[in-house]
Amino acid sequence: MISRDVTIKNNVGLHARPATFFIQKANSYKSSIWVEKDDRRVNAKSLLGVLSLGIVKGMSVTIYADGADETDAIDGLVSLIDTGFSE
């Protein structure tokens, strides 16, 4: 299992549209993936789970991945966040 901290940079945080992009990307990997904020961890492949965290611009989250493609999963999701979801 690996993890990485990342700061949300886009203006609306992980709300409906960016969260959808995030979970679609997470679902493209075979690894189990979670997002954690304030000691609350949710499945990164669940839209309701990700939305329930209420992640807004400037917040830091930790992404965890465990599986055969865990490194690619972390790198891909962090890259998506770092580009601001193309917004």
C-alpha cells in the first residue's frame, strides 16, 4: 500500500463534475483506492463517498492505493488533481 498527500487546487474542490472525473479515473485502475480527509477515509471509486468528504479548494487530502497498479493509480490521480481537472 502506498499513499500521497495532495492539495486541491481547482476553484470548486471535489464537487459534482470534478468528483466525477476523479472517480472515473480511480475506476480505471485495478487497485483499491481511498481518499482520506480529517481521519475519514472513503472509497475513491464511490461518487457519494468522495462527495461526502466536502473537499474544497486548498484542502489537503491523502490518497491511498493498494494493488498491482498502485503506483500508476496514485500518479494518475495526483496528476489529475494537480492539473485542476482542466477547469
